[in-house]
Amino acid sequence: MSSTIQKILQLCERQCFIQPVKDSLDLVEYFKFGFAGELLKNNVHQEWMLGVVINADENVFPFHSCKSASRDIIKDFSEPFEYVKKLNNAQLPFGITETRQDVRDTIDSSLQEEMRYFYPKKHTTLLSCIFAKPGNAMQRFYQWQRQRKMWWRKLNSIVRIRSEHVIPYIKIILLLLLQFSASPGRFSLTDIQNMPEAQLVEIKAEFPWGSQTVETIRYFGAKPFENSGDEHKTIFEVKDGRKKVLPHIIESVISLDTSVMVFVCDAFDEPLFLDSPRQVTRFHRKLAPYKVSFSASSSSATVGEELSELSLFLTKQLRNAGISTLLLPDVARKSLESQFARNDELGIPYTIVLNDATLRNGIVGMRSRDTTLKEQVHVYELKTYMEKLLKNY
Amino acid sequence: MSSTIQKILQLCERQCFIQPVKDSLDLVEYFKFGFAGELLKNNVHQEWMLGVVINADENVFPFHSCKSASRDIIKDFSEPFEYVKKLNNAQLPFGITETRQDVRDTIDSSLQEEMRYFYPKKHTTLLSCIFAKPGNAMQRFYQWQRQRKMWWRKLNSIVRIRSEHVIPYIKIILLLLLQFSASPGRFSLTDIQNMPEAQLVEIKAEFPWGSQTVETIRYFGAKPFENSGDEHKTIFEVKDGRKKVLPHIIESVISLDTSVMVFVCDAFDEPLFLDSPRQVTRFHRKLAPYKVSFSASSSSATVGEELSELSLFLTKQLRNAGISTLLLPDVARKSLESQFARNDELGIPYTIVLNDATLRNGIVGMRSRDTTLKEQVHVYELKTYMEKLLKNY
């Protein structure tokens, strides 16, 4: 087993992300998510909803299916299609998504051991189908590939050094130091493969131990209708302007569980710190389970108590603004470095550091996970500043 | 069957919210969600996450369980508890939530028919446990009741007439006209019942056909540990300051499926419009499946075409800002009134109305679902204005 993936799995268990549960053949049966993994999974799912359902070019209508896919796209979609066709005035284009609890029948047991972690037997499938106009379906297929690739790239863990953080020459040094971390080119499209039933493109993620399919996109055209009965053809018949046509189908499939695993692997990094490697998960701030945490270093127990109270006040303020914040009771007890190390492993982008001076001048340090540098912020501005930082991609 | 609930179920099916699936005994087996229901369910779930996990007074750690609850709180929570105890430095208080696919063993078949819709056999349970300090657990129990009641009240469908919408005297008339709609007092707490194993409080929703339990809150104290083995006591033993204690447990349970049904019933209204009743679902804007829709009335096909293109442009802008927007191809074809009627049934808070003049002066009408009044907004300001409107509760 590659030592990197071993380290990732150990970190996952230590920080309560995911724990692969194996069967008697040593294949990954499913992922058990801990609290950090649940928060991450929820964020991945919401980003998928945003990208594929809410911010889509067509109207996209989400459905949920209790049954596993039959792999017959016509049968699987006929019921939701009828609903949506009526609402959409039988006009193309539109989209339908389905969330499914799927079971993989066969796992290739000859697969390299570390690759098996990406294919749990039981997992949640997020499937989306675009029903396009025959005339521009091919164009939509290419555009869709680009859009999906961008979705993956947008959420990957490239280190973003904001110019406010550092003076120029430090910035250059940092960029050089950090350039070995997660690359934006990790996610790429394969060439189109011509299969009997569809044209197929995959989005792959490159890892040191090999490449991993994260999304499969198929362009079926109107082929699925060729072997289906007249009854189905009537259901799926729609209008393209005034012509009656059968829609051309573009299907896209990701596994929610695999995606969570991929984003953890993507985020994992081991930069050197004081000559020894430190483990960090550089989650994109939209995906990070927690966005902010608090630490304090104080000269006395009384000051420590006051700093804990201030941390609690600021935490409530951030949480009230919907910002996921971790406040642990060790704030003023454990060493700063051990708190930073844990926050880095949990992938928390910012740690707010309070000290004796904070009580006098109201200034806190905002330590960045990615640069390990501290920026000074006044407590009155913290909420607004955090909201601004977390708003954009 | 009460005629109101019959109307609600017909609307649910017509607009693709939920469809109760019944078993051979005519009891609701589960809810099948359509696209509008899926969006609503996702919004209810996210609001629960915000209220119970992210914006909680304690650190709350979300978990997921594949198995149904054993109703033995100690057994169910011992594994997540061990993780969280370690992270939280064995200090109280903290919280743990679990999402479960539950099956109700017994449904009271003597239940009034309309009440059965609130108790599907298979449903998703959202469970949260606060592990409180023995010294202030009782106080936390009362505080928790208030917080949960406020969560329900905050999201209910009371008509909010914003002062910008209307001149004062119209506002007063509207308030009088609309006061028969959903009341903020729909959700209330029952008295505390003393059960052998816990003190129990329910949050109930009042409907014309009776009252419905929407959340059950139990204060167990440390009772669950009395009958559990020493092994469990060791797992659950934590520190309150320097003392070793067993936590006091406050548990809160809602059904996600029931909640969606409750919010649909809460939102349903039949105000008179031109002397005939029109059906509206007055969802809180945070819950509404779609926040905005577009309609156009044009004098000619050419203008209609241009207005459709402008609608598409504005839709993309709103979607890009993460605002769920419905744009149907009937924009310039069906009558405005029939589009408004559909949007009101889908619970869309705002419909943007474009007309011939819009192409000249850039002004659109923003029709409110709740007041049916139109406000004028310039297309350049639409996105910012919508973001502001949708931000707050």
C-alpha cells in the first residue's frame, strides 16, 4: 500500500472523517462517515446541488429514487419525465437529477489496493440527465464536459494566497514553497470513447498512486429509444419549436461517497514545518467542515478564563451568521502549536488566536492554514471579514 | 376526510411536492417526493443543520446511522460519544446528532385518516442529543424547548408585509385581510409530562383538523445509565470542571418527512381573489423550492422573443448568485394570471413581470406572492435586491 494513502486513511480515522468498512474479501463495502466527514459530505452535496440543479443552464428538476438503477435510462426516467414534460410545456431542453442508493455488483478484485477505496460497494449516486434539443445536443455535450470539469477544479484544494496576507517577496517565496501542493490540473477530461450505446468521457483525478475516475459523462443521443416500446416513445416525445422529436440524452454520474474520498485525498498535503513534515488537509473553504476555530495563549488562568469567554462570544456571533465554527474547551490550555496541528488536520482554513493584548486592544491574529501566517483583525470586524472571505470561490 | 387536507394533497400531486404511498391497510407507507418536494426537503434539512448543528450553543457533531434506532440511547450513542469525548477533551457540554432511516413498528390504525399522513412508516429521523452538565441540565432543557419552538415559528408561513411594499393605509387593510392566514402561534409547546424514563415535552402544530406532534423533546437526566453496564459508564464518564460525572441527556427528535408535510400544510392558504378562492402555498422564503420566477406580457411575437431572452439573462444572473429560479418556456405565451396561479401553488415568493416598456426603460414588476402587489425594480438592481430580500428570516 502506498504510504501516502495509508497516511490519509489514518488521518481520516484520527479526525473522524471517513472509515472504510471492508468485507471478507478485503474490498471496501461502504464508508462510515464521522462528524467531520458528514459535514464534508453535506458541503459536497450542496455544491453539487448548486452546480447541477440551481445554477444550471436549463431548468433542472431533482428527484430521489429508493431503488437501485436498472441501467435502463428510459425505464428509470419515464415517471419523472412525464411530470417535468407537463410543467415545461413539452419544450426542450430541461434536466432531471436522481439521487440513488446504489450497489455495485462487481468490484474488480485485481484492482490495486489503494484504488479500491474509491469504489465502495454501497454508495450514493448523484445522477443528472440533460434532455437536449437534437440540433444542439452535441454542442451541449462538449459544453457540459467543460462545466463539469470546472466544477471539480473550482473546488479543489489549490493553495490560494491572498495578496492581503503577505508582502510581495514573501508571497513569491511562498508560491515557490507551496507549488508542490494540490495542482489545479489534477482534474482532467479523457478523450471521447465511442461505445456501442453512447459516447463516453470521464473526468479523472491524478494522484501519486494512479488516476481515478470521478465522473462519467455519456452522450446517448436518441439511441435509448431505438429498442424501447412505442409506449415509452409517446411519453418521451417532446417539442423542439413546433416539431415533435425525441430528446437527445446527456447523462452524468458521480458517487457522493467517492467524491468525499477524492476531495480528502486532493486536500491532503505534507508541507515541511520547522524541518519536519506536518499533515494538512487543504480543503477549499466551501468544502471545509469547519471554517474557523479559536486558540488562545495567556499568561495566567484569569486571563485564560476571560479569553475563553471572548472566544465563546465570537463563536456565537460567527455561528449566528451561519459560519461553521469549532470551539474546543482546550482553547487556553493546550499549546498553540498542538491546536494548530489539529486544526490543520481537520482542514480548518482560519484559526483565530487571542492573547493577553487582545483584552486591551481588541486585536486578534487570524492564522491561515495554507500560509501559516497571521493577519491582524479587530474583533468588531471579524464577522464581516469572515463573511467576505467565505463568500467567494 | 377534511376537505382542506384533500385539497392540499391534490395540490401536492399537481405541483410535484409529495405523494403519500399507501399500503394494503390504507396507511401511509412513505412519501414519494417530486422535484418541488425534494427542493423543499433539502431546504428543511439545511435549516435544521443550521439551527441544530452549526448555530448551536454547544459544539454539535453530526453523525449518520444506517441502522434503525434500538431505542436504547446508551447503546446507540456510545460509538460517536467516544470520538467526541476525546476531541472535546472529555469536557461537557457538547451535542451529537444522528440521521437515521427509521421504520415505525406500529401505526395507530384508529387514527383519523388525515392524521395518518403525518406518520409514514418509513421516514428519515433527525435526532439530536445534548450532553449537558448535571448542574445546569434542567435549565438547558427549558432553554432548548424555547429554541426549538422558535425554530419552527421562524420558518412558518406568516405573511410578512414589508414596509417598502406598500403605503401605510394599504398595509393596515392588507394586515386585516390577511390575518386569517397562517398564524405564528401554530407551533406551541405542551406541558411537561413526567414519564418513568424521562420528562417529555412535545412541539405541536395546530391545524383545522386537529393538532400534530412535530418534535419530541425528552430530558433523561442520567437515568439511562442506571440500567447500563459498567463498561458503558466508563465510556460516558466525563469531566465537569474537575469532577468526574455522567452527562445529563436532552434528546430531541423530528421526522424529516413529517416536517415537509407539516410545512406544506402550514403554508397552504386559500385567499379570495376576484371573489373566488385561489390556492397558495405561503412558504417561508428560506424554505420555498423556488425563490423567483419570470413572466412576460407582450404585444407581439418579436417583443415576446426579446422578453424571453431578457428573462433568460436575468435567470442566469440570479442562478449564478445561488438563487433557485424557475424559468418556464411559457413565459410570453400563457396568460399572466395562469402563470401567477401556478407560481402561487408552487409557493414562489416573487414573480418578475416583464412587458413592452421593460425593453425601453429597464423596469420590471416584482409581484409578491403574499400581497399580490407589484413593486418596480430596475433590471440592474434585481440581483442585489433579491439577495437582500432572501438573506434574512
